[in-house]
Amino acid sequence: MSSTTAVLFSERLHPSAGWSIGAFLLSAMTSLLLIPISPWAGVGLALLVMLAVLAGLVRASARVVVTADTFVAGGAAIERRFITGAQGFDAAGSFAQRGRELDVRAFLMLRPWVRTVVRVDIADPADPTPYWLVSTRRPRELAAALNS
């Protein structure tokens, strides 16, 4: 691996255990629809719903990667030469960034199971997006990697 492709930061934003428990409870509740008609159909429906919800949660997990040249957040990527700075926020600051301080032109890669974000300021003359707001469990590390 050359120095331009070395990974400076990498994180996979998987759902937390609470979301998996919620998927189990959702599937258990759906089984109540069919159990009075057929217990086997109720159990089958519960398993199908659980698999579908868990597959959706896994599909919704995003990857955040910083290399010497690029920054990737979910399905979006930008060259680092357009990044002018990055700032990590704690849970309270992240709440404000996602709410009252949010610019409607910002690019958002947010996951509800991650409480903290990093604001990545962008200076691309061809793009009206002022910044990216990206979920991360390690905001200080991501900001440091982007600012290096």
C-alpha cells in the first residue's frame, strides 16, 4: 500500500445491541397476528420479520474512511483537498448540530444509533454544500485524521 492510499481512520457504524433487541421485539409482536390462526404461521412470520429487520439494519450500517487523498462517509466520497477543517462534537454538541444549528444545504450521513458527529467543512467552488455532518463513535479521532 502506498502512502497515498494508507488508511488514516476507519470505522463501521453497526447498529447497537438495543436496535437488535428492538428487531426481536418487533418480530415477536408480529407473531401475535397469526398465532390465533396457526402457531406455526405465527412463528414463521416472526422469523421472517426478524430476518428482514436485521438485514435492513446491517444494510444501513455505514463505513467512514479517511485516507491521505479521500474521505468516504457511507456512499459518498470527497477529495481531501476540498476539506478545510473538521470538528468533533460530544453528545450535546451533536444534538445541536443535528438540530438548531443545522444548515439545510449540508450533506448528512447520520445514523440514529450513533450519538456523536463530526462537522467537516467543505470549500469546493463547484458544490454549494458548506459542510458534511457525519455520524461517528470516535469524533475526536476522526476530526484529528481529517485535520492532519
